[in-house]
Amino acid sequence: MQVEWSKLKAIFDKYKLVIINAGVLIVLLIIICWYMFYNTNNIDSTNNRNIGIDDSTEIINKQNKMETKSGKTSALKNENKVSDIFVDIKGAVKHPNIYKMKNIDRVKQLVDKAVLLPDADLSKINLAERLQDQKVIYIPKIGEKVQENKALNNNAINNIHSATTEDNTDSSNLEKVNLNTANESQLVLVKGIGPSKAKAIIEYREQHGAFESVEQLKDVKGIGAKTLEKISSKLTV
């Protein structure tokens, strides 16, 4: 046993440098292999993360496109959805009234329902215009001097209370309708005065002469204190 150990020691001493170098080389190889393996895993992990991010981005973009397309489709459906509306027609028609129509109907369809009078002037009326809820369509008579556009939203109807005759030059009354000079078509433009009240005002004026004051309207059939209170600020004599 002693002899074998001596032989091994002699061999080690003889090849000591070779053995040490071989050991160092093996350690270096192990380190290099571990380093390469570690970097490869990191690269694969990074690539996988990048692929995951790209996939997520693509999915989000597709979802955004789908939502945008869905929103446009929904908006288009709402725009084309048929619903009931109410439109008021006045002026030179046999049956002035508030009519229940569809939001896809045109002015022509409303005019057909109200039936035009023989002296109706359609030269300034766009019969192809689509009807809108709470709108007023005014049909003038031939030769009647009125504002060009009488299709007005109820919220803006007060803007046309200046419709008076050319003889009414009093600047303080430009926004009021003159009871002694206005015709039926001009009277119905006042909110609160319908065709029947306008006709009653004209008949009273023809029978009793010119109005001396706005308050005299209380004597007209169909006009009470409440109605007078609503319309008096829009009228003059």
C-alpha cells in the first residue's frame, strides 16, 4: 500500500503542471458552458416577453378596431332608427295643426296631410327637407312678404315675432306683432295664438274697428286672462 501511494505521488509530482492545467481548463469550460446556458435562457425569456407584448399589442389594436367599428355601426343604426316626431304646420294650408310624423318623413308628406290652399306659395319651401321633432313649418301665401325660412324650431320661434307689415316703422315695436295690421298668417306666428284665435282676432277687428290696447283682446272670444298674459308682451297696437 505504501509502495502504491509512493508511485502515485511520483506520478503526480511528474505530471503536476499538466494535472493542474487540466483542472483549470475543466473549471473554465464549466464556467463558459454555464454562462452560455444562462445567456441563452435569458435571450429566450426576453424573446418570449417581446412576443407576448407584440401579441398583446396586436390583440389590443384588434379590439380597438372592433370597438370603433361597432361604435360606428351603432351610431349608424341610431341615425337610421325610425321614431315618432311631432311637427307643427301653419300658414296657407286647410288643416293647420300638429301632426304625428316619422323622423324619416319629408316636408312634402306633411304638406300633403295639411292640404295646401290655392294661394299657397311653395317657391321658398324645401319639400325634400327631412322633418325634425318640435319644428314649425310655415307655408306663406302668394305675394305675402315674410321671412324666407319659416321652418323653425320651437325653441327659436320667438325670433320671428318681428313679422309685421311694411307700414309698421316704429323701431320700438319691431319685435312685436301689430294687432291692427297683422293678418292671420302673422298672428299665428305668436306663440299662444293658434289658427282659431287668429281668426277670432281678425273677425273682432273687422266688426269693432282697430284695437285701442292689447288688453282689449280679453273681449275676443277664446282669449282669457291667462292667454292674454302669455301673449301680451309679443303684441302691440
